[in-house]
Amino acid sequence: MSVLDFLISPAEACARSGPNDKIVLSSRVRLARNLRTVPFPTHAKKADRVRAYETLVPAVRSLAMMGDDAFADSMEKLTALEKQVLVERHLISREHAAKGAGSGLVLNREESLSVMVNEEDHLRMQSLRPGMQLRQSWLALDAVDSALQEQVEFAFTPQYGYLTACPTNLGTGIRVSAMLHLPGLVLGEQINQIIQAVNKLGLAVRGLYGEGTEALGNIFQVSNQMTLGEAESDIVERLDKVLKQIIENEENARIGLLEKKPKVLFNHIGRAFGVLSNAHTISSKETMNLLSLLRLGVDLGMLPASRKGLVDELFLVSQPAHLQLAHPAKEKLGADERDLFRADQLRTRLAALEKPDHTKVVLPPAKA
Amino acid sequence: MSVLDFLISPAEACARSGPNDKIVLSSRVRLARNLRTVPFPTHAKKADRVRAYETLVPAVRSLAMMGDDAFADSMEKLTALEKQVLVERHLISREHAAKGAGSGLVLNREESLSVMVNEEDHLRMQSLRPGMQLRQSWLALDAVDSALQEQVEFAFTPQYGYLTACPTNLGTGIRVSAMLHLPGLVLGEQINQIIQAVNKLGLAVRGLYGEGTEALGNIFQVSNQMTLGEAESDIVERLDKVLKQIIENEENARIGLLEKKPKVLFNHIGRAFGVLSNAHTISSKETMNLLSLLRLGVDLGMLPASRKGLVDELFLVSQPAHLQLAHPAKEKLGADERDLFRADQLRTRLAALEKPDHTKVVLPPAKA
């Protein structure tokens, strides 16, 4: 079974909702773990990698929380396109997409739990949920981690905690992150200030695809940096607290824009709609930035709330691998062809969408 | 009676059509004349200017071809706003709009004949028609000139011809020009080549408001430079011939774009429509450039031919004085307020317009 047949459709995936999902697109926790008795992937020979793979894939698959209909396969069995689709869904890392024989993926039916085998560490386990659900994500992943430890022995020392390939993950091996949509702070020119403040708290702010990527579509990933000397639950609580503060800042930024520069805001959102629904060629970057404004339009009431799913879906399917998948041609599209096809898809899908109506905006109450 | 009550409405003015008006927006001929016995305006004392005014306004008004319902008044009676409206309608020059007492305007009911008194010369007479009608414009103005010479004596020498304030008008005092819409040559990057070729033929290429103005909205004014040593009818014929060549170049440029880069063209036109019908603030310059693309969309069949009048009307009413006129406030709008009001007007008027449909484009046959 191809992973593409396994995956939930973009429309279904984007129909999901979660707490505070006007601003928090998703909450994610991942744990890095390694087997005690096998060299780490970065130093492993092929036989070692195979041993880790053959130990871990069945072990993960057997877990009750993965369900009895999980997807599990070697990365070698996946095409480049399938891997890229998984990256765009945030189910595997870009690094893992480059892996082949000896590396694998186990994914549960709901796509809320995804486990990479032989990425940088033997195990990279991820719990992903829509909206602000850091604690729920953590609890789900903690259960996976505990259940797994009944079957395999992880590299662990009382002094350092869990050992990992990279020292930045040493200790808890935890990375807690949330994907935030912050157009208000960007348009209100407060984003750099917020990023600096968040950095000072020992948290990292990154772009859409993690480390070293650009914040396309006004989307920022906030995550913990430190993994050592703090309990997992404390890290989760700390990030949760900071995120609540960022959410409040974003809400106030939106209110501030509505109060001080409503026409500028309406202008951005109106033009975004106009271009997306009438362009005949459009880059991925422009698309994301304009869809971000359309999502803001939904949040502000200029477009019906029921359209959020469509906007999120367009965001997903406008990405290269999803476009390739939707295209009738089997040959790999060039960048220009992709830009043409992306525009065609957007025009078609947005044709039914009502125009943004600024008279429908309701100013929410400002918070202290 | 205010000149604003006299003027034809923008919708009526733009409903007019003429030969080849896909490319030739209007044809214009003007003659510069001076009274023999009165110092030229640039050197005249107030009493001289009044004398010229009192001789010429009644004389012009009495002409049969001006009709019995012509508008005639002193520039001093017109407000700054009224003058600016006349400039935007191409009925007076920007220079004449700065004039006051002692300068005047006579305008026939159809606005096809407009006579400025005491601009740079005692008389600047203009014949203006929609589309490619250089000869018709010339014949109409020649009749005015002849009829007037039965009443007043013009400064004329057998050696130099008609004497004018500026030597560039000496001789025939004629300026023949056409306003051309050349988006194909601009998008096809052939416009500079054409301008150079036209310049070599002794013709000038200028922007929307004549000398020293920018070619906003892909609109170019082509006119003769020489007024000496060539008969008026020869000048008209020569320009007519060059214009036919430019029209053919523009038509071929459009066909070339449709054949070689249709998506680029559809993209420009689609985005123009999207922005114009959804912006909440828009500058005059951006508006003109986007309306130019919308007009091209009409010409190519992407929008119904019946919408040409609307596009031309929006072009006219998006200009500062026309906007001020349409605005409920009596106070002069600032540039920012104008940009907001312009966008409101465009959104409202374009709400009923169907989206550009690239499948409706019919490729015209290329010419040799």
C-alpha cells in the first residue's frame, strides 16, 4: 500500500480543529531515543542500521496506541514524491526524506503519531495535534515512550539522561513546538520584538519547515532549545505559558490594526483574495503569503468561518509535492509549470468563494 | 452655469467610439494663432490681454460650428477643481489651468472643439475625436480657422507663415497628435524600439498629459514636431501613415504575446482585475496601469466588448479632480484619502463585472 493511499486527504486533514487554532496551527512534541546496544545511526554500519530497524519497526507497530492499522515501511520503498508529501504534511523531517534502506517510518491512522526510525537517532517519535494541544501531545507521546521501554532498552545514563546523536538533544530528548500564524504581529511590525523576547527565554523561533527555513505565510515555529536539566513536563508547561503570551500579543496586534489601520488591513486581505483568485501563474512563496492574509480575513470575519478549512487546504496543496500529485502528467513538473498549475488550482478552488467583506468585521474586545 | 454642469458625463463621454479605438483612444489637432495687432500673451500688458479676450471669445462663440449652446467663460470664473477636471478631460492644457483673468475657454456642446484664449498664444484651438480620426479632426478645425479669419486678422507673414509665441509652433501652428494605448508593445518589450523609430521620423512620443509626463497606463501621445515648411494636410497624412504602422505593430505584438506567452498575458490581466476589484487603497498610477491591462482584456475578448466604456470611464473618474468631484465631502481630499476613495469607487463599480475569462480569447489573424 502506498503511503499516499494511507494518508488522510488534504480536505479532511484541514477540516480538523483544535483549541485556539486561529493562531496556533498545530502543537507538536517529539522525543529522540536510541537503542543501548546498537551504534547510533550516524556511526552505524549497514548491519547495525538494519538491526535497529528490525528491532524498532515491529516494536513501535505493536504498540496499542499506534492502532492495528498503522502504516510502516522502509524509506527505500517510498518514492521521492511520497517522501516530499510527508515532509509537506510535517510527518517526517527533510533529513529523513533523504534516507533510504535501513531507515523507516511508522505512522498511525490519525497521523497524530509518527515515528522515524534511523533518522539522526534510532528513534524520532512525534505527536502532532491541531491547535493549542501541547499537553495532550506530550501525554500521548509519553505513553508511546513508556510502552516502548517495556520492549527495548534505550541508551540512558543517570547522569545525562537519554543519550542522543547530537548533544543539543541530550537529557530528555524532547522538542516541544507549536506552529503559529502571526500575521498581526508581522503587519504591525512587532514580530522582531517578540522573536527577541522569546529567544531570551531560551526558546527558538523558526520558519515553516524548521531550522534555517523562512517564515513563509507569516507562520513561525516556536520550540524549546534546552533538553537537559529540566523535566519534560516543565518544558511543556513553560512553552505553554509563553505561547499563551504570544497568542495574546497576536490578538492585540490584530485589534490594534483594526482600530488604527483598518483600511490597510482590508486592503491587504482584499488584494490577496483578488490575486489568488485571478492569477494565472504564482510562486509558492507568494501563495503562502497571500493565503496567510486570507486566513486572517477568515479570522476577522471578512470571510465566513466555514472557509478556514479551504484556506488551510489550499496552503497544503499549493506546495510542490502536493501539486505534483494533483497534476495529470506523470513527468516531474518544472518550477514554471508548477507556478502555472498552482494558479489554475487556486483560481478553480476560489471561484466559489465569496469576496472578502470588510463590513462583516467584528472588533473583538482587547485584552489587558 | 458651471462648466461641470455643461460637461458630458464620464459615462456618456466614454460611450463614444471611433475607428480603431482598441488602440487609438483619440485623435487631436490643435492650431496656434495670434492677433496681428495685439502683443502676444507672453509679452502683453493686462489691457492687451483683455483686448484679445474681448475680441476673440465673442468671435469664436459666434462661429456656426461652435453651435448656439457653446460654453464660454473667463478662466478667472473657474475654480481650481473645475480647471483640473478640464485638464483630465484633455479640454485645456495644464498651463491654461494656471491662468486667471484675461484668459478664457470656449467649448462646443459635443466637446469636440475647444478654444483656449490667451494661453501661450492668443488662440489655441483644438479638435478632439475618439479613435483614429486625424483627418476628420483636421477638417473640422480647418473650418473653424477659416471662419475665424473672416472676422479677425492673424499675425502672419508670407515668409514664416503664422507667427507664434514659441518658435516651435511657427509656420502652420499645427500640432497633430493621437493618444495610443500600447500595452502589447510595452509587455512585449518593443516599445523603446518603436519610440526610437518614431522619433527618427521627426515625431514626438509623450505621456498621458503631453510634454514631460510619464506614459501611465501604457498610453502614449504621438505628435508632429515640425510646424514649418510643410502643409498642414501633409503633416496630418504623414502622422496618419505612421500611426497605421504603430497600430499594426501593436496588433502584432498582442498576437505575438498570445502565441508565445499567453499565460503571462492572462496572468497580468487576471491579477489586474483581482487587485482593482478588491483593493481598499490604490494610487492613481497603479490604477491606470491596471486599467490598461483590463482594457487589453476587453480587446482580447477576456471581458465582454460592452465593458470597454466602463473601463475607459473608470480611467477617467479615477483621476484626482474627478474623484474629488464624486466625493461627498467638500473639503479637498489628501492624497491618502483619494487613494482610499479611488479604491472604494473601483470596488463598487467593478463588483458587477464578470471575471476575465481566458477561454474566450480568439486569436486574430496576424498581419504581414
